Amino acid sequence: MIQMDPQELLSLCKRRGFVWPAYDIYGGLAGLYDYGPLGSALKNNLEGYWRKLYVQEEGFHELSCPIVAPEPVFKASGHLDAFSDIYVECTKCGETYRADHLAAGMHENPASLSDEQLGKLLKQNDVKCAVCGGDLTSPKRFNLMFKTYVGAGKGKAAYLRPETAQGMFVNFAQIYRYGRERLPVGAVQIGRSFRNEISPRQGLIRLREFSMMEAELFVHPESKSWPKFGSVKDEALSLVPSTGEPRVMKLGDAVKAKVIANETLAYFMWLTHKFAVDIGLDQRRLRFRQHAKTEMAHYAADCWDLEAEIGYGWVEMVGVADRGSYDVQAHITQSGVDLSAFERFENAEELEQEVVRPAFGTLGPLFKGNAKLVAEAISRLTPDIVRGREKVTVDIAGKKTDIPSSCYEVVMKKEKVSGRKLVPHVIEPSYGVDRLLYAVLDHAYTKKDEYVTLRLKPAMAPIKAGVFPLMPKDGLDEAAKRLCNDLVRAGITAHYDDSGSIGRRYARMDEIGTPCCVTVDFDTNKDGRVTIRDRDSAEQVRIRKESAVAAVRAIVSGSSLQDVSKMG
Amino acid sequence: MIQMDPQELLSLCKRRGFVWPAYDIYGGLAGLYDYGPLGSALKNNLEGYWRKLYVQEEGFHELSCPIVAPEPVFKASGHLDAFSDIYVECTKCGETYRADHLAAGMHENPASLSDEQLGKLLKQNDVKCAVCGGDLTSPKRFNLMFKTYVGAGKGKAAYLRPETAQGMFVNFAQIYRYGRERLPVGAVQIGRSFRNEISPRQGLIRLREFSMMEAELFVHPESKSWPKFGSVKDEALSLVPSTGEPRVMKLGDAVKAKVIANETLAYFMWLTHKFAVDIGLDQRRLRFRQHAKTEMAHYAADCWDLEAEIGYGWVEMVGVADRGSYDVQAHITQSGVDLSAFERFENAEELEQEVVRPAFGTLGPLFKGNAKLVAEAISRLTPDIVRGREKVTVDIAGKKTDIPSSCYEVVMKKEKVSGRKLVPHVIEPSYGVDRLLYAVLDHAYTKKDEYVTLRLKPAMAPIKAGVFPLMPKDGLDEAAKRLCNDLVRAGITAHYDDSGSIGRRYARMDEIGTPCCVTVDFDTNKDGRVTIRDRDSAEQVRIRKESAVAAVRAIVSGSSLQDVSKMG
């Protein structure tokens, strides 16, 4: 394997228009990058393929929620209280540092230390500011969400979402209804997220503003089998379990041996791996690493990261987690709104269970004309929702209405019931777009005697074909331009180029990963044929001019130059 | 024309999963909406078609820049100083109001009043808080950008972009280089923008977070003709000029009569109109309204809004403006970085002109080993950039370097020059995605005897085909599911449904704009045919099962049911 130097790759990215540091004319801001024309196209291709897999083929429902979200959302999710890093600040020049990063090498796991212990450790080692040599403050907590205020005057506190997931959790009732009230039902979202990193320094790997593709699959808490699992159970993945040795295991065996918690999780690990390979990652440099119990959120049942080996080492690209009922339950508790699913029994059953009963004596005088509607709304609540609250908020005739706890009580009741309410569990595959895009470039980059080729998968390549006249004269240029237009009209991104030697033009296209080039030469007028050249082998075949659009389309779909040459 | 009630349309949107108020379980936040599955699909289709027009066909380069941007960007653009509204606040309950909105009806143009005059007017009319009747404060200015801070500790002030345009202006040098240093060169960006509206109340029309599709065409300041203009000069548009009567004019005539400032502007007005009609807006309810001189930014040469007549009245959908050199010049001035283009003369000319000359005596001792590089960088500056500044910042060996004004001087010089620097002008078509999407729904909505049909253009429809078994039994359901899968595998969004009467199922699909439905019935097994039904005419034809995928694809491309019936 080549150990790819990130600086070399970022330099190519900048020079050719994939990505570059944002707001550079004003000195930039660490952790913010622009996608240029080639980067945008690659990003669109990557996201488009993901949408095809998850929305078209797996049937997830796509949402698009606002980035700005009100405070209670993150109170519920835990981000407001616990989404923070520890930093120290230079007392002289104000430079800030992640405290745990500074302590690397002084302790085997600085992330496990308390704020106080970290401070002591830095003091003992006499750590100073790397910029000016000044003294550092004690460690302080810093919430990684960007805060802002909505509305004039004081405004309401709000945050830029640190992940797209919460927008889907708070909409579970909408998603469940849209899916005709059946489990499993899944939602996806592709969009920007934000983390106010203390001192991001790793290019596209640690950004303050980044794109995510997240899927939230809402499943029955007691049924995590997956109908399509049978078709992938013999597929093998490279696993690094939290206990025991790394190994390659068939998914069926991994679930049977309880290495992977359940079929659904295993299926989406397989789909994630397929996605990664299809966009061009080298499967020899991919592995799934399981979170250790201590590393995992307390509520999560199991969590696996797809890691890719790139110039920065092994880096997390995708997390696939069984998050249990945590997320939906947290929003039920915070909002008092019922976000449960309903499981219909095959036959109605006689059950003794806790129910919420309206206290008519209290609610009658309080709600008067609306008392009946309020009583009905109360009857639909579950004991879980009301327990320990002083009031619940429900929708009465389209209006949010507070109902004090004196209006209801939790009682045992024996009755024939047609089903039961349940809070769904969530299986979440969460993809980092920018990291995946960077890894695609890293794995595609090859250099031989200073000649750089990006071996991108044709379906991902920003430009599908270079179109050249051998010389820009004698009508060759006109013919090449017409051919280029034909490709564009057929929906294929093509690039016309007539400047410099033909070798230079090939080199420019190879360097940005264009899978093929089509050249019109002096023989074209005589034999009606053009030359089509393959990026990776540099081989060339001549085909009829009229076949050029079909030939490029075939190459984009994965055909070899040999197949194409048969088109005549 | 139907006067569409926004509440009726928003209610359909919410019920069927197009859009709904965001964060509803927490009481929501005015001006924030979620796109549900159907809304997301419609939005993707709309943006995809725009990208096809601008990027594929017109050759614009797509960028994707961060939403969070540092303060100097908006200092340069003018947003920091001038992007504000005037509000008053209730002294009792804290409710806020746009002062000019409250003054509507008390003055013929409240927006033209000074803050003081507005305050007086409200006082004279004894305006109170509409919520609690409390007294209102004097008018105050409120900047509409969302502010936040980047980095730990105090952090750096930053803003959520109020438009995507600035990301392209600050990148002019990158875009120009990517386009091989030729004018015109264009960039586009599709993405979220943010305006902290004081009290947004018009659904999707006035959002605090919204999507834009913006194009910035950088053109030669003295050459605003457009090669393709000839092909559209005989097309007629409905114009409302700032002076004179509304009229329908051919574009060629409008440019000749100087009603529209130049060919380039007129061409992009045509393209905007074409886009609007292609996505499904009714051209009888479209017009271009020219900004009055007083309404236009002082630097703009000409500006036209595409307006659509919807339930809220005539509403701006797209702005097409000639912004002159304002934007690029503003960033040159603010940053001190050279963002000019270079015009190469056909023959080198002898010219006497002002140039920036290095003062070697000063810069030598100051920059030592780098003096030569600094001198070269100085020679590349234009007098415009250095004039009146105490220092300029240039890139020396990849590092931003400050050069004090003592290191250069502006002198007249007669020399043979091969070309000249110029600051490009900008033609900007700026599209509001959410408004366009709302207008598409508004114009597509039809109701007859309470039966609702969304007559969406097939290419825009979120779902292209409903696939039904006549009854979910006797294998009809299996056959219909197979057919649905065939469509999905062919990349066509299809929806299987077997619940309720066939009439109910048609109605559900008509209500969300699905252009056709395919039904498998008891005859299918005998004659191998399925029924395909057209949404708008409710007509049906029977075609061979094997033709179903091709038939749906043809309908999505605009074929009629008659054409499809010929497929056999």
C-alpha cells in the first residue's frame, strides 16, 4: 500500500479545483473548505449513489430539515449537557488547544482522565503555548455546538445541528404515518452539520462544517431480524471486535456467534461496505471496528465503525449503531408528545395493564366544551409519558394544550386490547461525506515517475470524457466540439480541450480521474472513426464516430475497452 | 384563475408529507419548515433540472461553500452595515413586530420612512401590541444575519450566509483560473441561506432558513452581448418596466429599445422563464417586474424579478440582475487581494498608464531573501488595489505576507503591454427554491367537486407511477410487486399500493401528482396486459406487461397516453 501524503493530495485538490481552504482571501477559518467544480461533481455523484441505494432500493423516506434548531431538541438529545471537549487557552496570546491532544504521550489514554487530572498532568509536564511559549489556563469545557439566537430583541437560543439525525427522531410520528403505520420504517437525510471544533488541523477529516448522509431505521424493539439478511449471510467482512482478535467473518456466522448484535445491524454493515467499495475504496484498506463498551454511548446496544486506511492512518468513515429506544424515548420525555408505534395483535387479547385514565371531576370544569376531546387525548397517552410530570402537552383541535396532572391518573385495567404501544428502536448508519470523498481520492491516487493518475470509479468521476481534436485546425476542432455537445446532450459530462500537446491533454484528464478520452484526428474524415483511450491502461481503440456516445456511456457503466471495441 | 388559499395547500402539504412546520413537538419556530418524503423528492427534481440547465447545458462551474463565513466577507458585501429591518417590541410581553408592516395602511410607502418618522407614525396612530395590548418601543434596527462564534474561548465572530453568492465572489480568482482565464466564466451554487426575519408569517414564502440556486456570470465590463442571444431574440416575455406600461415584448426589441439593459441579462431572463415553465408554472401567471431606480441597489445597472401569481398575490421567485463590478471590487478593496481578470490584446500596444512599482530601497532590507518574490508580487498589483491603503497582503511562497506602502509607489509608465487587468462585472440570476416549489404546488393544484389533483409536470412529480393489483389476491399482488420492482430497478420512483378500493388508490396518487398508475387485474394472466391510467384525463389504455417500464418512462418524458398506447 502507498502511504499517501495528505499535503500532496490536498495540493492536487487545490490546484485542480476539487477543494480548497474557504475564505482564503481573508486568511480563511480553520475547518472550513470550499468544494470547487470537480469536488462538487464528485460529491454529487457520491450522494446521488447513496440516495439510489437507500431511497430507491431500500425504500427509506428522505427528509430535509432545517439546520437551525431550538434548544429543547438538544436538551433531549443530550448534546446541550454532554457534547463538549476540554481545552486550555494561552494566557498570553489566546491560542486554544484540545487538552487531551496536548497530553498525548504523557498518558496512555488522556481521554479517560477527568478535567482536573488532565490539568495536573499538563502542569507536571510543564506544557506551554506552542505559538508564544506563554502559560496555559486550567482545562475548561467547551460545548461544540454553534449557538445563535432566532428573532429580534433577545431572541430564542438555537443551535446549528451537530448531526442530521435529530430532525428525523423528532419527526418519528410523521414518518410512521407516511409509512402507513408499519415497522420497520426508515428515514434518511443528506445535509450539512456543524461542530465548533477547538483546533481542527486535519483538512477534510476534521471540519467545523461538514456533510452527512444519515439513515434512521425505526424497528420493532423485539424483532431485529431482517428479511433480506439471507441474501448476504455468506458475505465476509473484516471485523475488529471489541474483545478478541481481528478476523474475517461471514455475516451469518458473526450474528450466530453474537459478535454482531443482530441481523439488521449486520445487513446495514454489509450495505455500508458495498457502498464503500462501489464508490472506489480499496477493500483491503477497509475494516469494521466495534466500539468498546466504555467507548459506546450507555444506551447503545452495539456499534461498529467502518474505518478506511488513508494518509492520516485508520479513520472512521461511517458508524453503524443499534441505538435502542434512547432517541425516540428522549424526545417523548422532553416534549410530552406521544411518539410511539402501535403493534396490532393478530387477535384481541384480554390483558391487565396500566393505562392513563381521565379524571373527569377535574378536567370537566377546567376544559368545559373541550373536556371530551381532552379526555380522549388522555386515554391515548401511555403511562411512560405521564409518569413523574406535572403536566403533559397534547394537541386539542389543532392547538397545543397543557393538561395538569390532576386531570389524569395511572391505573391497572383489565380489558380486551387490539394491540399495544411501543417505542421503536433505532438502527443508524451514519456516513461522513467529506471523509469518504477524501478517502476516495486517497485510494484513487497513483503516481508513477511523477505521472499522477486518479483511478476513480467511472461512475464517480467528475468528468466522464475528455474530447480533443488532434490539432485545433482543418475542421478537427469543429468536429470535436460537435462530439462534445452530443455527449453533453446525452447527459454525460464531457470536457473539450484543444490546447497543448495531446500528451499534455491526456495527462490533465488522468490527473482528475476522467475515465476516457476521445480524439478526432486527420483519419476521422476518411474512415469515420475516432480514437478512444482508457485512463488506467492508456490503451486505445478506434470506433465509429456514431458509437462514441454509447461507448463513453458503456465505460461509465463499467465496461472495458475491449467490450467497447466490439461496438465497432 | 383559481385564487389558491394558502391554508388549504399547506394542509395538503402537511397531510401528505410534502412539508410541515419544523420542530412541531417543541412548539416549532416560525419560519422553519421540514421537507417530508414527497417535498424532498420534488425539491431534488427541481434542483436537478436547474443543475442540468446551468451546469450541463450552459457550462457554469458548480461550487459548494461553507454556510458559516467570517465577518470581513460581510463587511465587504455590505450586509454587516446595511442588511437590517426595523422592529418594535412590546414593553409588556416582548412580542416583536416589523415596524413597516405595522404601518401599512397609515402611509403609502412605509418602507421609505426614516426610523424616526416610522416611530412617530406608529405613536400618532396609537398602535399597541396585538397580543397583549401593551405599549411598543421606538423602532430599532435589527441585522438579519444569524451571528455565531467560531472556536473555543471568545472565538471569532461569524455569520450564517444570507445568500450563497458571496462564496462565489470571494473565489473569483479560483473560478477564473479553473475556466482557463477567459471571460465570460460562470459559477453556480445550490444551498441553504439564512435570514433572521423578525416575524415570518407566510409559510414557505418567508423562511428564516431557505434554499437558493444562484448563478454568477463574470463578464467583460464592456461586452455584455451574448453569443446565443440570436436564438432567443424573437421570444416574447411579459414585462413590467419601471417606467411605462406593462407589455409583452420580444427580447430582441426589448434590448434594442433599452428596456432591458443588455443581451446577457435578457438571455438569462429567457432561461429563467424557460425554467419556470418547464417545472410547471403557468406562464399566464408569470411576469418580469423591473426594479425602480430607487428600489435597486445603487451599484446595479438593471434588475428584473420573475414574479408568479400565487395565493399570496404576485410574489418574487427569481431575481436577474446586472450587478456591475460592485461585488468583486468590494472584495478587492476589503481584502487587498487582486481579483481581476486579464484581457490580452490581439497585438501588444504602446500605452502610458499608471503602474505599481516596487521601491527596492525599502523592500530589500525588509524582505531580504524574499525581496525578489515580493517585488514581482508588487508588479502584479493594480493602482486601484494599493491606493489609499497602508499595506497590502500578498501571497509569497504560499504564505500571506503584509507589504507596507513604503515598499511601492504608483507611477505613470509608457510601455508595450500585452493586455490589461479588469474587474469583471456580474450578471446574477438568483432563484428561491422554496418559493418556486410552493408556486409549483399552487399552480398544479386543481379541485373539482372536492376531488383534488396535483397536475405536476411528470418530470417533477415525486412518484412517477402507482402500481396496484386490482385485488391483493390470486397472485395479482405478487405480479404488481414484481412490476413495481422492475420500475424501481430502472430508476423510476414507483409506489406499490393494495389497500382500499381502486378508486381510493387512484385518488391518493392524483392528490400527490403521480402522473400515471399501472394496474394488474384478472385479465393480465390471460392477455399479458396491464392497464395504464393517465392522471389528468383519467383515461386508461391497456398495454403489454413488458412495455410497462418503457411506457412509464415515456410518460415521464412528456409522451401522451395515445403515444404510449401505440407501444402495444
